[in-house]
Amino acid sequence: MNATDTATRKKPDLKQYLDPTGVQVLKKRLIAGQITPSVFKQTLTRQMVSQFFLEYTHPVDHALEKMAGILKRERSLIRQAAKNRKEAVDADSETGLSQPFPLPSSKKME
């Protein structure tokens, strides 16, 4: 990675990882005076970060998953082609068409 890659990479928006139910519960506790605003903020931050890392996958993992999918599809195609080839050979041997027709002789009939 070079400097431009790291400069153009965006920080993840952790707000999208907020649990709406958890936020409502924390708000009620804050309004009731059971927790302080700093505890409210720390709890939300912890919740967002932990949820982010539960769903986070490294970019290399994405590439590896994609490569695994490609390889799986290629192996499936190879197996299918081999199966079709085997079926074609079996069908030819059953009908007797595997041997070519005799070629006409090059000599003229007299």
C-alpha cells in the first residue's frame, strides 16, 4: 500500500452500527438520572465499536472469498465437462458410432 491508498481510505461511519433499542434504553436511563452523560457517551461508543468489529472483515478476506468462489465454479465446470465427455463416449460405444465409416477406395471401379 502506498500513501495515496491510505489517504483516500475513509474512516468507517460508526453511527450506522448503533442499536436503536439500546440507544432508547440508554436515553431513558440518562433522563432518569441513573447514568451521567459521559457514561452514556462511553457506552454508545463501546457498543458501536464492538458491533463494527463483529461485522468487520479484512479486505484480504474479501479477495480470498472471491478467489474461492471462482475456483469452486471452475472446478464445477471442469467436473461437468468431464461428465459430459464420459456420457458422450458411453453413448457412442452403445450405438457403435465410435468407429468411423470405412473410406471409399481411391481406385476406380472397373
